Amino acid sequence: MYITYTNVNGYLIPNFPYKSGEQMEQPGKYGFLRRDYLKSHKNSLYQVMLLQDTIGEHLLEVDKVARKAVQSFQDHLVRRKSRIVTVIQ
């Protein structure tokens, strides 16, 4: 594989190709919280994942699962509140 580099203020930055129009996903709040936890409490696991280039995929998965759980919990609270209001009326 041939990699080209761009010189930015004396630093060589690799030019990684990606498909036109393809947007790279970024982890959200829960992914960054997981990253901070791994750095602080599981540093060796964090370093291994970083070296194996699996950290990004892991953080995205954690973020998706956490968002789904939060959404489910919020939906549950809304349903519960609507039942309470119906009973009181």
C-alpha cells in the first residue's frame, strides 16, 4: 500500500483515502465518557485497543447502545406518566 503525506508546519500528516461523500461517524457523549473511563481505570486495555485500531469502533458501539438505552428509558417514563395522569383524572 502506498501512502502519501502532506507537510503541515513541519509535521507529515498521512493522506488517508475515503470515498467521496462518505462521512466518518464520531462517537457522542457516551462514547467519550467510555474513552475517559478506559483511560483512567483500564489504561492497558485502552492502549491495546488504540494500538490495534479498534478503539473507534468500540466507542461508536458503546455510544449507540447507551443512546438506545436512554431512549428506551425516556419512552418508559413518558408511558408511565401518561398512565398516572389518566388514573388521576
